[in-house]
Amino acid sequence: MGHNFIVGFQNPWVSLFYVVAMVLLALHLRHGVWSMCQTLGLAHPRYRRWAYAAAWAVALIVLIGNVSFPVAVQTGLLK
């Protein structure tokens, strides 16, 4: 891993700001995927539950992946 990456995330305030930003990004992605599904006609009652679940799945996958970086540095997994 890069030196600046590790040093940056060793600061708890930087890590906290990054995590908050990633939560906001995840919410934005969820809305975007849901809107895309509506545009593609997947808001029909037959597909709505699956489209909504897909929107949350995409958002959570991105959130978990991105939040794992500062968590790994803060817990000492990456040095």
C-alpha cells in the first residue's frame, strides 16, 4: 500500500470524515440505482421489490468495500 494512504487514514478524524462521506455516497448510489431501475421500467409492482433490493445491494457493496480501507488502517491490519 502507498505511504500517503496509510499515513492519511492513521488520523482518526480523516478516517471518520471519509466514512461519513462514504455513507453519503452509498445513499446517493442507492437513489441513483433505484432511479435507473424506474427509468428502465422496473418500478412495476412485479419487479419493485427486486429493484429496491438491487439498489441497496449496490450501495452496501460499495460502502463496505470503501469503508474497509480506513478500518484496516485504524485497526492496524495495514501498516
